[in-house]
Amino acid sequence: MIQVDAVAKKMFSVAGLLAALLVVSGCAAGVAKVDGKIGVVDAARVLSETNVGKKAKDSLTIFSKNRQALIEMDEKELRRMEEDFGRQASVLSPTAKREREEQFRRRVTEYQQKANEMNREVQEKQKDVLEGFREKVGVMVGNVSKRLGLQVVIDKGKGGPTLYSDEGLDITGQVIDEFNREYP
């Protein structure tokens, strides 16, 4: 069944690519011909080189480091508890030993829950910040595209749909300039 799903995905992927080629070449019925009015933009570069993008990345870094510091404090406490138990284990009664082991297990469980929650918080913050940034990128790309008379702009970032593009189609620098003018 896995092989069938993989083949089906490839077929849909190939069909989608063929449809896109037909649209771009103007061969599909009722579709406007593009005639070279295409641009590409590297959204990751926009994030790295705009004032807003740098601020977004900085806020995410600070947020992540704060959460990481909290986790590291808990890790240090757990290590200290483990070392203390190791030093005292030989002199503790069996009942006291069980109590300390149980206390340590509860503390490890709390730590794991806290670490998972912190990771979720970081992921949510990242999602919120990047979604807001993406919306702004869309507006800026739209402004530049209208000014240049472009009909289509494609993401040329790594993992994006663009495998190749002529450098003359890249509007990333103009989007960055527009971004920095709009959001100094």
C-alpha cells in the first residue's frame, strides 16, 4: 500500500507540474499568457536582511534562550539531586532510599512536562512571529510586483518550488528595500 501511495503522489506531482507548465506557456484554454512577467523572491533572505526580519529573529532567539535557561536550571537541579542521592545511598534506610527515588522520579516527570511545554511555547511563538512576517512579505511583494508589472512571483528559497531562475527575475533586493522603507 505504501508503494501505491508513493506512486499516486508522484503522479499527482507530475500532473501538477504539467498543469503549471501549461498555464505558464499559455496553452491552457482560457488562461492569460504570462509573457515573461514573472518574478522570484527569496523569503529567507528577506527575513535575514530586513529590519523587521532581524527584529523578529532576535525576539525569537531571546525567547528561545530564556526558555532554554529555565530548562538548564532544572537539569542542574536534577543532576545535583542524583549526585546527592548517590553519595547518601549507602547510609539511607531502605524506606528513605525508596522515598528519595520516588521524589527523584516525580521531579524527572515534572522536568519532562515542563520541557515539553517550553518547546511548545517556542514553536507557537515562532509560528506567530513568522506568520505575521509572512503577511508583511506578501504585502511588500505585492507592492513591488504591481510597480514592476509582474503577474506571478514565485518563492525561490531552499525547498521552494523554483529549481532554477534567471537572476534578472529576482526581486528580493527590491522587496528588502521596500520593506525597510515601510518598516524602518
